[in-house]
Amino acid sequence: MVHFGFRNELKSQRLKQRKMELILGLGAFSVVFAGGMLVLNWPLACTSSPNGSQDSSRPLSLPSAEGSPHFELCGMVRKTCVVDGDTFWLDGVKIRIADIDTPEISEPKCDSEYELGMKATYRLRDLLNEGPFELSSIGSRDEDRHGRKLRIVVRNGRSLGDQLVSEGLARTWSGRREPWC
């Protein structure tokens, strides 16, 4: 019985240590590059309709590839960066990709969840950096309970969430979290 508790404690310490290494490593990386990033002001939640009101149901197109934002993994500064496989910041606004769920990296339940979560995180960063995309709302909810904007990310008519699902790095959102371990 003591041995089992000790194993769980070691596993917990190992996950905490990995998390701290990730935070410290990414924090130093982002500080070095944060000053050199060009961050443009884009409206995120909506576009304006002809009468001046805000319409969050219409998609938002970002500028061409030359003017697209550049994403890194988030560190201490969170302006335009990727948090994990289904969450990112764009110009200071936190966005949750509404059509998928990816493994957790901040509080994984097992090593395989963490590893798959990191793969999804890096892949989302790469996909967002491939060029312009659109953000569109889904249903009637604008934000989740954590204050993140709920959006579908689309490029050339295809959901980037669907692409992560097809690559085995995410699941289609079912309305509730499912275990990854």
C-alpha cells in the first residue's frame, strides 16, 4: 500500500517537474522574442454590420499571409500565442476552438495524455502560422465559463479543428470532456 502511494507521489512530482520545465523554458523563449514580434490590432469577436452594430455570427478574415500574426507557444507574455491544442491568444484575446477537444498539458492525467497534448499544441501553432484564417462563432454562446471566446478556426473552407481530429490529435467536441488515459 505504501509502495502504491509512493509511486503515485513520484508520478505527480514528475508531472509537476515537467510542467515547471515547460513553463520556465517557454517563458525564457517568449521573453527573448516578444519584443521583436509585430502584433497588429484585429477585431476578434465580431465584424461591423453596415448600420454600425456588431455581428458576431459573420466570420472574421485575417490579413494576407504577409500580415498574418505569428504564433509561438505561450510563456509569460500572452498576446498572440498558443496555450495548448485547442486554446490560443490572438492580440490579447483568449480563444477556445469550439469544435474540438485536445488532451490537457497543464494537468494531464497520464504521460500519454501529456505527450499527445504537446503534439497537438505544436501542430496548432504550425497550422495557425501557415497563413490567413477566419474565426467564426458557433451557436449562440460567445464565451465559455472561463471567459474564452468560442470560435471555429477556418482556412480555405476547412476547420483547423477538423484537421487536428483527422491527424489523431483532437476529438470532435461532444459537449463534455472525455478521458484521454
